[in-house]
Amino acid sequence: MAIRKALAYSRIHTCPYTRISKKKNKSYIKVVPPQKIVKFSMGDQKLIRNGKLPLKLTVYSTERVQVRHSALEACRQFLNKQLDTFSPGMFVFKVIPFPHHIQRENKMLTGAGADRMSTGMQLSFGKCISKAALLKNGSKLFEFYLPNQKVVSQTREAFHKVKPKLPGSIKMVFEDLSIVKKKY
């Protein structure tokens, strides 16, 4: 079965739903869906400490949104592959949010004979189908540490291709870390 549209989960919760009880009969969530994001940090961290990656590009969310872990993983795979072609081995790429919020689906049948199969709203809690990260206004999505201005512009272009996979509006902030270090 296909993934439901994000419209079904558009209501933003204040805190992630993660209820799992130690007592089996009190736990509504029986099985937590597995994490689809394979890596949260790619590249060599030593390059940042040595000062070989002086440019930083940060992607922020400008709205309160839910981002599914499958969307974050799709963006991560594409951007990591693009960065590896632009500057092989000379970048650090981080995925910041960790999906905790568990999304549920109450499967309902429609059409002739559906009344005999469905429980309606009687047991409407639903089954766990996915995880999502709840983002507030101004929270970070991705961080890129890059070697030169050419790679920064190529990364921006690659990110514009990925933008439709993410909900809400997004802004990118560029920062030169070499200037910051010289001041202090």
C-alpha cells in the first residue's frame, strides 16, 4: 500500500507522540517503526577542526512542520551523492532533526460491503506506520561544511532539486567560518 499524503498528518502536535509503556496492556504502540535515516553525519569531521572546510551552509525551516523520516532520507541520499561528485571527500554533511513522533493510520474500507469489515471509530487509535520530526520555526534541517565558493553554489543548486520533497518553506544561510576565527 502507498504512503498516505502528508495532508493526513498536517495538524502539528506540541510534543512528539511516543507512548510506549512497560506494561504491555497499557501500551497503545505495540511496535515502533524502524528508523529510515541510515546516517546523520557524513564526511570527515577532522577537516572542520583542521580548518580545511571554512564555509558553512545551514538550511532552516521557516514554519512549524512535520517532516517524515522517509523524506529526510531521500534528501540525504541525493545531497550526499551530489556532494561526493562536486568535491569527493572534502565535505561534511549533517542531518540535524531526529524523528521521534510516531504517525498512525486507522485503515478504513470504502465501497460495497465495507460495513462488515471496518470497525469505524470504535477502535480508532490506528497502527503505527511512520515516524516524523516535529520542526519549529527557525529549527535546523541540514548543515554543510564546504571547501570553496564553487561547491557552495553547486550545493545550493542541488538543494533546489530536493526542495519539493520537504514540506513548508525553507531558507538557507551562508557563513564564512574563517572570518569568525580571525576575530577571536
